[in-house]
Amino acid sequence: MVWLFTEPLDDDDDDGKQASNYPSDVPYGVIFASFMVMILAGSAVFTMLSRVYSLYNIATGTFIAASLALLIPVVYSWVRR
């Protein structure tokens, strides 16, 4: 996953060539560092939670949080209409 994030960020045509003659202004280093920080933060949070809660409870809470996060665009699209 980490190595596949660069291609969608580039400004390429369908034939794979860059649309402009200028190099890409995408800050790959910042994006990669953000990925690594979030992985480290997730590992630290899991370590702290696993001391208190069972794996089942952590997985259930993660599923509920993800479901609520994915529900936000659905509710927002209904409110916007």
C-alpha cells in the first residue's frame, strides 16, 4: 500500500506521460511521513488499549468507529438535498 500511493497523486495523462513539463509538486516525503506517523500512532493506541480491553472489544469499537465515520457522507448527502 505504501508504494502504491504515488501514482494516483501524479498529474498524468492516460498514456502515462506527465501533463506538464514541470516536475510534480506533490510533497511525497510529507505524505509518506504522515503514513508512518499514523502507523506508529495506531500501534501505540492499540498497545495501550490491549492492556485494558480484550481483542474482541477493541475490534468491536474499531468497527463501530469506522461505521460511524463511513456513515457521515451518507447522512451529509441526505441533508444537502
